[in-house]
Amino acid sequence: MCGIWALFGSDECLAIQCTNAMKIAHRGPDAFRFENVNGFTNCCFGFHRLAIVDQLHGMQPLRVKKFPYLWLCYNGEIYNHELLKEQFEFDYQTRMDGEILLHLYDRFGIEKMSSLLDGVFAFILLDTANRKIFLGRDTYGVRPMFKLLTDDGFLAVCSEAKGLTQITHSMSEPVKIMPFPPGHFEEFNLKLNGKVESVQLERFHCCTEEPKHAEYDDAEQLGKGFALETVKSNIRILFENAVRKRLMAHRRIGCLLSGGLDSSLVAATLVKLSKEQELQYPIQTFAIGAEDSPDIAAARKVAAHIGSEHHEVNFTPEEAIKAVEEVIVHLESYDITTVRASVGMYLISKYIREKTDSVVIFSGEGSDELTQGYIYFHKAPSPKAGAEDSVRLLKELYMFDVLRADRTTAAHGLELRVPFLDHRFTAYYLSLPEEMRAPKDGVEKHLLREAFSGLDLIPDEILWRRKEAFSDGMTSTKKSWYSFLQENIESKINDSQLQKAKKLFPYNPPTTKEGLFMRQLFEKHYPGCCEWTTHYWMPRWIKATDPSARTLSIYKPEKNQ
């Protein structure tokens, strides 16, 4: 996890512009560097470092003697860098995983380079010899990146939009700041005056395609065909491989554990593999919840079963309500369910940073989208419709769950790892017959549960525990977190204000007091930037006025809740 920032063709003094780079200092608390580009006086890089791999040579922009004309600023982890280094016999100068980008680009060019990277990343690559700039972002947008491009060719790039909102430019009209599309790279020509010209924006990978780096993977051979036992075995092989490759770190590893299926499978597999690899410390797991939260109770059972060093973080609704504005500032979003779920993740990340030495944090994001885990999938009109919506959700992750997971952890200088979004694992799962992936016998994620059944990896009651949204499971079924929040907002927003909301905010107009409250906080910090959230996350195929699963007619709480 790092913060990257760069300007090409700035009309304003760089010493003034660079203060904007400090707005993402939380992403890299270990070190900061600001560097001008030789020969291009109005171009520069800013970098905030969180040291995870290669403590000695890890500062950026990364440059090596072999390629003095290449400058690389990237945020992410390339899990297959050692494999590719051996495969192509590259001569490394550092131990940094990102060095692989320089060698791949030199040998194969930008498109093949991007498609061979197994990992999560956002990169800015400058080639001064050919006067080219390249931007790129991983398939699911696990690592964030925003860009600002003016009509006269001034380009500004940053991990978070907040590092661009106060950038000075010569345009008389406001310039849009937009998220860089996941799974794409963009090529720019760099003019002698430092300005740029976009040449091409191309997709290098889509979630439904087998990734090109798969041929260089060292995972166990997969079985052929769609027989149930073969499929279950393949799911286990690929999932375990996804967790194993993410153990790459020189800092302590921990895991978020809500007690739901996804985080429990991640935590259990992580503990198992950490013992196999003889890590010199126990894996710490972290759960958060208010009094009588079902998540806290379930997580406790899982932690006892897998033998992790477990931490429970208790919070009051008052603490959560107090954190909402801070959370919206970090998120750069006003989506209701994203804000609700982010509060708990923000508070638990704060605890991890202040009370422990775990820095690399595993989590279960992506599973619900991939395996049709939301309870509204029970209402899908057909397996085909369910499969199509699963792909839609995966493509939109960078605006919702992945955005939440990145910003709430990065806010406290932690690095997130999400094995369910492994390229090979997701491509394989999406290649399975549509009927196989659909809910079965009234149980969502049936295939995933069945794949791990009978192994005693996690307790059976957790393996078959029904979906509970993170923001709901933190509080008891008697009264959800969103109810506390809505009650508090009731005194801050009146009916008259809500009636005027549509006129005041014609783009994505809020329809509830809670939505209006969040939108007001967002506009306070990011006026005129409402297009960063293209739409609200809502369940499909069912009459829903609220994103919480607990409000849906098909929601059934567990008997023991």
C-alpha cells in the first residue's frame, strides 16, 4: 500500500502544487519523496511509502541502472514477480516486486507487460527515451487511481481524488477528476513542453477471461470437466493458491474476521498456510461489533477453531455516528451502503494500527459478487440472469466494496489483500456452468460452501451460516446499525429539506434523510464531484427501498440470533 501522485505539464510552480500530494500521506506513513523529472522541469512524482517488500530499495519513483530512461511509480503488489523473473531470466537490481514492470515493459511493451502481472496495482510509467507515459490499473481496481487531464494536455494522477481537487491549472472551466478504469492501460505522448496527448486507452484483462499470466503459475494442475467433485477440488486448489501467493510480505500479517463464510475461509486458510510456511508469529484476527452482535459471537467461534490470536473491537453507535464524516472524506463516496459498511471497517483498522503490529491485512471482499452471495440472488429470474449480474457487480467493485476496503484500511496505513479477487480463481469460477453457481436449496453461495464441506477447516455452523451484511452483522438483529444512524439523522434533516433534495442534487438525487445527510457531507468536502459515484448500490429483482439485507422481505435471521 502506497500513495502515488504525478504531474506532467504543470503551469503552476511545482513547489506550490506538491502540497496536494500531502493529502494522501496516510497511504504511506513510512517515507515520502518528491522528485522532478530530468529535462522536463514541469513534470514531477510524489510518493508516500508503506514499506512491505524490500525495506532497503523500496523508494519510488523506481529507477534502475539498466533502464535509466524509465521512471516507475506504482501502488500494489505483484505476486508472480519471482516466477516471471526466473521464467524470462531477468537480471534484478533490487528485491522490489515492482521492478518486474520495467523488465517486462522493456522486453514486451506495455500491453503484454500489464497482462502478465498477477497482482493488484496502479502504476505510472514514464519512458523519457521514447517520450511516453503509461497509466494502468488492475482488473478489479483493488488499488485506486484518479486522473485529471486538461484540454491543453496537463495531466495529474493520484491514488485518491483528494490529491487532485486543489490542483491549479490554466483552464477557465473546472476540469473533471475521474477514476481510472480497472483492467485498462492508457498511453500518452509526452511533448517537449511536458504536456501530454492521449494516444490509446485499451483493456488488457476482463474478469471472465483466463489471465495471460496463468501459464506461468505454479499452482497444482486442475482437473478437467464440470463433474462436481472435480469442480470442488479445483475451487480449493485455486483458493488456497490465492491465499498462499499473498503471503509475500516483510511485515506482520493479520486478517479481518466477521464470522461470515468469506472472512472465515480466508482466515482459516491463512492460519493453515502460515504454519506450513513457518511464519515466526501467530496470525492475528480482528472482529468488530456492538453489544450482542452476531458477528462478534460467530468470529469468536471461528478464531477458537482455527487457533488465531483473536482481537475483539467493541464500539458504541455514538462512536460510529461520530466517525461518519471522517469516513466520507476518506471514501470520496456518498453511496449509502458503502458509507454504512465503511464505518466498522474504519474503526477496526484504527484499532489495528494503534494497538497491534499487523500491517498486511487479509479480507473476504469480492466473494459475494463472485459467488452470488447477496440474498437478492435468490430472486434471480434465471441462472443466466444471476450469472450476468455477478459479472456486473465484479466490474463495479471499484466503486463500492473494493473502494470501501481500500480507503478504510489505507486511512490508517494498512495494506489490504483480497484472495477472493485472485485473477485465476475468479476466471475459473465464472467459467463454471450458470446453474452450478446459482443459489441452491435456499442457500446462497452453495457451491463455495460445498467445496469446503467435510474438511473441518471452519465450524460447520459457520460454513452454512447465511449471508449477513457487514454493516448489519456488527449490531444485533433487534436493532441494526443503520437504524441508530437514521434516528440520529432524523434530528438533523427535516422533511422540507428532503423535499428540496431532488432540485438541489439532480444527479443521483437522495430519496431519504440518511441519503441526503451523506450527500451534504460529501458536497461539503468535494463540491461538484458527485459523478464519482455513478449510481447507488441496491439489490435487484425485489422491491427494495434500502440497501440493507435486513430490510428485504426474504431476509431470515439465524435462529440463535
